[in-house]
Amino acid sequence: MRQLIRIAVEMWRAVKFELLPTFGSLLTIFLAMILPGIVWVASKNLSRAESELRKNLVMNVFLTGELSSSRADSLKNQFLRIGGVTGAGYVSRDDALSRMKARFGGEILEGLDENPLPSSFELRVTEAVLEPRAARALVTRLKAFPEVDDVVFAGELLSRLGKVLRSVKMLGYALALLVAFTAIFIVANTVRVAIADRRKTVEIMQLVGATRGYILTPFVLLGGLLGLVGAVISVFALAEISGYISRSFVLIKFLMPHEIVAFILTGLLLGMLGAVVARENI
């Protein structure tokens, strides 16, 4: 108990007498932690979007006109015999209109005398069709049918999203390394200043036989505290940013509880490591 009180007192003195450097370190750690946090949340949501698109790979085949039931079944069977197509569903003009009204509201079509939407087929395709050459070959084959007016496929969008996701992840890794070195450097400098300010006290403790670990412990915990508080503030800021984007623009997923814990512990460990780096001053 006495040891804990001593550590707490030493930490308080370090913060009290070096308030400005401590605040500067805390602010720097906050900024350093929030940048990779933003990239982490962005990468998490891009991965979710990519996963959803991959699970629902659909090629929309728009037709020149409405088909009879028998002709729709016949065309469906022809589509299913094409390599890369795993499923096919006919969407009549009335079905397309009902979907649009359900998604966007009936007001969007007010003032129109007739249904402007074409009938179509929704084709489920394999991931192999994501390859540009395979996608172009399939689109060309589908357009050869006289009933087909146009073909729209989001595979190219998914391919681009994958490239963006890989770039974001690489940026995240680079930022994580930069943050680690920055946090360690900032905390180490703060602890060095605190140690220098209490140089006489440290020398007296060494003279009476205090071990290096005994002297260093309060400063290591101070570094850990700076990293911990900076990470916690970053989490709250990220939560506010994510909430604002979800309310104003598009719904995004925030970090899971275990991810938040990992994020905070990372800040704690970086802070403690920075203090350990400053141990040569003792």
C-alpha cells in the first residue's frame, strides 16, 4: 500500500511541475492515435461493403420490352446455361416500379403518366466474373440476345473498391508505425524532462540504495497513463465522428468492444515503452 502511495505521489509531482510538457504530450498522443483510428474505422467499413457486394454479385440485364411468362422462363434457362451465371430472376416492369416505390417513396414518380422502368433479369454470377476480361466476355454474350437492351454490372466498382481497400490498409499500417515511433518519442521526452526536474531526488534515492527499477516505476506508469488517457480521448472522438457521419451521411459501423480495448491497451503500452526508452537518464 505504501509503495502504491509513493508511486502515485511521484506521478502527481511529475505532472504538477511539468504541466505544460505533460499536456503537450497528451495532445500529441491523442492526435497520433486518432489518425490510425480513423483509418481503422474506414477500413473496417470498406471491408464490410466489399463483403456485402461479393455476397450479392448481380448483373442487371435490361430488356427491350415486357416478356410473356413462357418466354421469360425460356430466356432464364438460356442464361443459366452460360458459364459464370449461377442464378437468374425475372423482374417485370411492375415489380421494378414496386421496388423503387418501396426504396425511395412514391413521391419520386409523381407526375408520370406511365411506368418508365424496363423489365430485366437479375443474374447472380461467380467471383470469377470479377476479372475484367471475363466480365466483358459475359456482357458481350448477353448483349447478343435480341431481347437484351443493356447490361449493367457492378463488378468493376467492386474491383476498384478492392484496390481502394488495399490502399487504405497500407496507409493504416504506415500510420500505425509512424504513430508508434511518435508516441514513444513524445513520451520519452516528457519523462526525460520529469526525471531531469527531479534529478536531485533521484540522486538521493540512488545514494540510499534504491534500485533503478524502484526509481523508474513512477515514470513508466506516468508514460502509461499518458498513453492510456490519450487513447481513451481518441476513442471518444472517433465515436463522435462516426456518430455524426452516420446521422448526417451514411450508416457506418464503429469499433467492436474488444477492438476498443485493444486500441486503448496499445496506447497504454506505447506510453510505457516511451518511458522505458528514457531510462538511460537514471
